[in-house]
Amino acid sequence: MTKIMNYSHYANGRFSLFYGRSIYGKVLLQALLIMKLIILLTCVLSLQSMAGAMAQKVDIEVNNRSFKSVIQQLQRQSGYSFVLDEGYLMRANPVTLSLKGVEILDALPHVFADQPFGYRVVGNVVYFSPKKNVRPAADLPDQLMQQPKLIQQRTVTGRVTDEEGNPLEGVTVRVKGTAIAATTRADGLYDIVAPEQGHALVFSNIGFKTNELEIGDQRVINVSLKADVSDLEEVVVVGYGTQKKADLTGSVATVEGQEVVKSGATNITNSLAGRLPGITAVNNNGKPGSGSQIMIRGVSTFGDNSALVVIDDIVRSLDQIDPNEIESISILKDASATAVYGSRAANGVILVTTKRGKAGKPTISYNGFAGIQNPTIYPALMTGPEYAQTKNVARQNMGLPPAYSDEEMQDILQGKVQEQNWYDLTLNKKAFQTQQNIGVNGGTDAIKYFMSVGYMDQDGLYDNLNYKRYTARSNVDARINKNFTLSLDIDASRRNNNGSGYSPESIFSDIMAAYPYDKLYNPDGTIFYTREQHPVEEIKTGYQREQTDIFQATISARHELRFIQGLYLQGRASFGQEANTAKTYQVPILMNRQDEAGNTIEVYPYGGWNGKTALSQQYSDYNTTTLNLSLNYQRQFGDHEVGGIVLVEQFDAKSKEFSGFRTNFPANGLDELLYGGQEQKDANGSSFTDGRRSFVGRLQYAYKDRYLLEASFRSDGSVAFPTSNKYGNFPAVSAGWKLSEEPFFRNSEGVSFVDNLKLRASYGLVGNDRNVYNGRIPTFQYQQVYDLSSTIISGSNAYTSVIPGVLPNPNVTWESAAIANVGLDGSMWSRLLSFELDFFYKRTSNILLSRIRSIPATIGAALPAENYAKVDNKGFEVALTHQNNINNLTYFVKANMGFAQSKVILLDEPANIPDYLLQTGRPLNFIVGYKALGFFQSDEEVAGYYPQFNGGQKAGDVKYADINGDKVIDAEDRTVISMDNNIPKLLGGLSFGGSYKGFDLNVLFQGATRMKKMLYGRSRTFFNGGSHNNFRDLLDYWTPENRDAKYPRPWENQHPNNSQESSLYIRDASYLRLRSIDLGYTLPKSISQKLGTQSLRVYFSGTNIFLFDKMKMFDPEVENTDGAYYPQQRTLNLGINLSF
């Protein structure tokens, strides 16, 4: 029945928290106000900003700190640059020092006092040198200060920048093999006199990888230096910002975009399984364009358990993005990491960061592949002779005459009767797919850009089934001045999903049901009247066409507030539109029953809409606006480092939908609504608005880079809740302790092999508001809803009546989850081995469910759902990484594992409910049924056992346990037959690979266990209660000669005893899968440059290559075990990756 919502609070403007008379008028007004505020603050604060003189005095108070961190602190405070070789840092001793307000040149002798090397100062650059040459404030030797007079010389100039295009000051530029050197100035520029012939320039600086470039005949050499960071110095994207991995106190896992691309998956969700601990990615089917259901740390509520997806700080969908556009993906798992997303973060958050431009000449990159798909597993069907023999056995068991006489069976066994292979007749052996992407990256110090266009085309296993995706992205960053940056991100995509008028699920179901000895067509070419379905005709009859267009534009501005070092203001306005159109044309298949002479007996319209031609069309659009403004701060004061963010955000959405339906078309091909008949027609429409306002805060503190503390908070207000519960508050706190930085740890010989060791812990509260949403639509459960009822005739007019639906709940509120997490991170043996270990506990409260125990019989209406249920979820995760370089070989091995187990803590259950149905104290979604004891092996055994259901059992029927001990087998003997279900509790991944002389390899294995599935429908019922074909696995049925069979004796219809849900039909769905492989070869530069490219790589990639499992009949990830599903696909691709 159609629901009618009361939207009066929008029409009369009473909901003043978000809306005025016009939602979009106010949204646009707010956007303009925010942008005006940003511009005004920029102007005002720019006038207050002034360039401070380079600080000359420093404050240093450190105790047993690393020499490198002390040098970095000096560099920040003084403005001096330090140039050294990595070899010096490896020999450096820890520093203990206390200096206040000391000139930099006076501080240096104390800093270097206990070091095995010295230094020299030239201008504002500090060079390192052997100990014997220490002269605290002296100049460099003459050969370093003056260019030697060469007979043939030339001046080389250029600029040195970092990867983001920012100029680098103090970079040492040396002519290789000589004493000629120079340093870059504040603008990154340098000039150096070099020999006319030969030689190379070597660029080096602290914190950056040394770069060497041949001079050749060049006069201008610009270079971008890459940061030389360890895994701990890596910057990780977190909610509304970034953090160094070493400073993380929450549970965050990351994967680089390049790993996703190399997986060969066309949908990002299909590339995450097995890569990170705690991620459940279940691919239920392999339809073109389909993805995986993503869950983080298992299931912890009765409703939606999927993770929130955020792309470039905007809530989006993963289906719309090309993998080639991704820079990195961060998975936020505990409360301290997710609390800044508040009411939508209870199930974890997936943060996707897209690529951005880098300064330098434009680089054009191309990545494309073409490949084939075929199913991982087809459920094997009985052959014609197997079907006929089983049919006769089934009828014999029922006391009925055989379906096939001895003569007919002889003809069948000798192949005289034509048998149809409906798989081969309906499906193609393989399906084609391709994905192409072209990207451009480049820019200057003033403006940087990344642009990308992509195309993906994926065919189905039968004709007319296809999925196409078109994408375009432009990310532009403009530095207006040294304090102000403006960014504009635009992305658009189109998805086309086409098929016949019959769904893929129904087509595959009909393939498996089709009778093996039916014909396709009559001699006159008309469609044969089959016993079951006709999938060959289904794939070419009618059509389904769906198109989704998505556009998103985001403008953001950042202003550095120079009057307070480390403070900046950032604003963002993002506008999105999604338009969807769908058209389904259903045409019946006219089956022609003929006699032996070819005369038509009956024309039967099969399929369509109740045997008629029908057309339905839908259109919907969904428009969103996200506005936020934040104040950010990051600063170090000696041993103290503080940071934080204060943010306000508003989200508004508006949607409308229209649909039309008609049938009784006069002829096929007239596929427009206006041609439909007047008798059966329908027109529908609906709309909704949604809105949230949020306030976010986060504070970070670190002392001596050893003790870490973080607190975060979000307050969310939503239109989906009543005024009394409009806002939900979600705080979190976390702490970290770098044990490896403690003197007692550093000075202990027993743990000298440990490089880094950090203990972290967190606790917080996050929310889930999906309990009051139907997809995107808020259900407004605090208001009265009405259902459409019967039509009332008044005179010549017909009116639709309405009746009250579910009673409103004025106290409906947020579902909340309290999450505790303890983790340990570390690395050993110079980072040869690193590990991450997490233990978590999560209690989800206020779960919205209808009460069962206390519903009065005379209430007269359905009671509303209430916030009362509770579920616990706990588990652990571990990740290990080994990586190493041996000469020309670079390799890695990564392993991860995650376990999560839920338990229902509070649920309102009827007082007289049988024990086997009680959910309290048990995991979510456990499986209930009868405990099978095997099969009765003789009729005497049947007679000597308890009465079972309505009796009539024979040898070969299923024997069930008497659970309640009443010596009768009936419904009271149902019990819990598996605490596991179709969601795995234990998952793992193993990846390895490396590179050697141009070759590279990446391999990923993924597995899951503690997963069970119940067989349904035709997977456990012979002939599916009719003349359907059977799965070949059912051939292992009981006979006196096959007493250890998997299935009971055959029966033509549903057997009242053997078709019960029982442990007999539970299957272990554990598996190990070669999830992806990528093998490539990069041509030497000397060859690729001759071909006109900077680099050229050819590769082979594949997904779902091998599968090791116990189910055999189905892919273990399949959702529907009766065969009505589109099978998962194995893909094999050949591709090329090149850049210009």
C-alpha cells in the first residue's frame, strides 16, 4: 500500500531550523553568505598578515630525542636549511638539550657537540661534514664557494619544488664528481656553472629523496623532489583532514589508488576484499556493473550495516567513480576516527580521495585494458538421461507409474531423443569488457590541475545485456596569493544499464528450470510450447533501459591566517544532481501448441505482464547541497604540538519521482505510453526533502612526539527526528603512547631490533540514522502516516480514501553505538616487518524495532517502532607486512585477518516463544531448523522411531532429532542448527609481489570462514515441485546401494518430510579465492622515449582466477541458493599503461 507522509511542516515553514518558505531559495542564500564571508575574511585578514623576518633565535628543550627531529625543529624555528647525506642520520646520536632564546649560530655547537660529524654554515644553509672539519661558524672551503675556472663552461638555471609544486629553499645542487655546488633560494630558483660536456646535477635536501639528472645540452633544468618518508611519516586522510600515520590514535586502514587500479576490477567495491583487515566485501552476483556489499567489522544491528562513503569530503556512492581517479582510500573503523561523521558513522566510514594536480609540465597518462568474463561456477544440471532416470525413481517412490517407459528410456540412453543444453542455447561462452582512461596532470606554482575522462563497457553473458559507464573529472587548485587558495572540483558520470524485458535473475532461473527434451521452435518457426520456460526467447523479448546521470561541483577556499601561525580558514560549497530514467517494455512470448500434424491447438501468451504487453516508465531526480566552514589550527611549541578543527556543516536534499504504466498495446513496437489502452493504466508521483545541520570539533595534542591525545565531537540535527530529539551528540576520545621513544626502551639492548612501537586506545559514541530512512527517504516516524484504501464512489466521481497507518512515535531518536578499541602498532628490524593489532568492542543501543511481547490484541493499528534493542559486536584484527630490497629486487608480503562476532543483548520477545526462536544471547541471523540424524535405512527403523510429522516415512527419508524429548517429531523440535550465517565472521587476505628489472607482480588471495548457507528451492527439492530440471548435485540421493548419500530419496513434488529446513541442507561456505593478479613489464626508458613516451607498461590482470571451496554447487558468495541469480565472473584482461 502506498504511504502518504504529512509534509505540512515544510509547507507552512514551521520547521525553521532548516527551511524557510523555499528550500532552494534558502540554500542558495546560505551558499552566497558563506562565500561572501570567506571573501570578506580573506580581504580583512590579508591586510593584517605581514611577512615576518626570519626567526634567528630558537628554543630547544629535548630529552633523548632523535637528532633528525631536533634538526627539523631548528629548521622550523630559524628558517635555516640543513643539507646532509642519509649516512649522517644513521650515525647520529640522540640529543638531550635545553636552550631558551639562543641565536641559531650559538645553538649549533651544542646540537652537534656529541655527534660523530660536524657542520659548516653558508648564508642560511647548514652543511654537514666530517668531524675533523668542524668550524662552527666558518665558511665552506674555497672549492665549494667558488666555481673552478673551466675552459668550457655554461650556466644552468632552474627551479626545485616539492611534489605539490611548492618552491624548496636550501636544496643542495651539486655537479656530480666535482666540488661545484649551489643552493636554492627562497623561491626555489638556483643557478650553477657546470662543464659544457658530460656530468649530471645531484639535488639533495633533508626529508626528500636525492634526484640525479643528466645535464646534456640543457640550460634550464627544473626538478620536483619526492618526499622521503617512512611508513610512519606517511600522511593518512582522516575525517576533514590528514594526519601522520605515526600520530594516529584511531583505527584507520589505507590502500593506495594504484593498488585498486592494478586489481583489474571495474567497480571499486570489488577490489577491497582481502586488502585490509576488518573489511567484508561480499559480491552477491556478477551482473554487468555490479559491486560488492561493503561492511566494516561485521554486522552490529538489525537493519542496514553498510559503511558510509565519503568522496573528497562529500557523501557519495562508490559506483560512480573510475578507479583511475583515486589517490587513496582510508577505512575509518573505531569511534575516534569516525565520530566526526556523527549520526551516520556507526558502521564505519570509507574515505576516498581523488587525485590532484602537481606542479610541472603537463603529464598525459593513459590506462586501458580489454578482456573477457566467464562465470566462476555454473550450477551443473542433470543431463537428459539423468533427469529421466531420476524422474522415474521419484515416481516409483510415490507409488506412481514411471514417466518414461522402458522403450522411451532406451531411446533416451542411446541418444535418439534430441536433448537441449539450455546453457549453451541461451548464453555466450564469454563476455567482453573494456575500461579506458586518459588523465592530464600538471600546473605551475599558481595553478595546478588534474583532469580525467574514462569509459567502461561490460557485456553480459547473453545478448542485449550490457552496462556502460562514462566519467569525467576536473580538480583545479589556484593559489591566488601566498595566503589564499581556491579549488574547483567538477565530476560527472553517466551509467547505462540495458537488458531484455526479463531480469537476469529470472532468465538464469528459467535456464535451470527448462525441461531437457523440449524443442525450441515448431517446424513452421513458431515458438514451441515448452513444459516450463523459454529462456532463449526471454533474452531477446522486450527491454529494460536505465540511465543515471550524476553531476557534482565543489568549490572550496582556504585562507592562511598569518597573524597566528598555523591557523587557516576553509570553506566548501558542493552541489550535486542525480537524474535517473528507466523504461521497461514487457512483451509476452506467444507459445504455439501444435498437434503431430502441425495444427495449432493453442497459442499461450507466456510472460510479459500477466500475458499482456506492458510499458512502465520512471523518472527521478535527487539534488543535494553541502555547505561547510571550518577553522583549522596546527602548531608546535617546543615539545608540545597542538592541532584542531571547528566546523559547521549543512546538508540539504530534495527529490521528486514520477512514473507511468500502461498495458493492452495494440501491437508490438508501439513502446510509448500514449499507445496503451485505457483500461489498465497508472500514474504515480512523490517527492521528499531532507536536511541536516552539524557542528564538529576535534582537538589533538602531542607531547615530545611521544604522548598523543585526541578528542572529537559532532552534534547532528536532522529533519527525520522530532523537535525533542532533533540533535544527537557524538563524542570520542583517544590516546597513544610511543613506547619506542621512551629512554628506557631506546636504551634496552633486548628490544634494540624494534624500530617503532605504539600503544593506542579509544572510546566514543557514534550514531546511525538509517533506522528512520527508507533508502534516501526520511520516514518521519514521529508523524502520522496514512495508507491508501479502497475507492469511494460519490455520484459520478471516484475518490481514493485513506486510513491511518502505523501510529506515530513522538520519541523516536538516534541509534547509537559505543565503541572501545585498543591497538598496537610497530615495526622491527629496520622496518623489514611491521604489524598492526586491534581489539574492539561495540554496543549498539536504541535500535529501532517494533515490540512483539506487549502488543494488545485490540489496538486496531500497528504499533510504531521504538528505540530499545541492543546488540554487542566484538572481535580483533591483525595485519603483518614484510618488505625488502635485494639488489634489483623489491618485494613485499602482506597478510591480514579479522574476526567479528555479534550477540543480541536486548530484544522484546514473546513470553511463550520456543527456545529455538529466542534471539537474546545469540548472534544476529543465526539459522533455525531441524537437526537431521541422517536417513532412515529401513522401513523397520521408521516403525521403531518416534512419530514424525504426519507419518508415511520410508527408508531413505530424513530422520530428525527429538529436541524437546516428548517422543514426537514436530514443529516443537526445531532448534538452532548454526550460529553462523551467510556473512563470514573470520576473513583474511594474503598479498605478495614486487618488481625486478622492469617486471612487476601483484597477487592477492582472499578467504573467509565461519560462514554457512542454507540450501533453498530447487537446490534441495527434486523437480522443484513440478517438471523443473535438477542440479546435478542431487544425483547423490539415497538408495539401498548409496546409504551415505547427501540427499534423501527423490520425490516428484515437495516431500512433506524431506523438504524441511534442517542441518542436512546446511553448507559450509568457507572459501579461499585468488582474488586478483597483475603482471606487468615496463619498457626501459631508452626504448619508451624512442617510441615518444615517458614510460610504457604492458600488463595482464585478472580477478576471481581460482576458487577453493566446499560448496561446489554455487559460488560461496552467492546470496540466493536456489539458482535464481547471475553468477560471479572471472575476468582476464590485457592492458597498456603509458605516459607522455
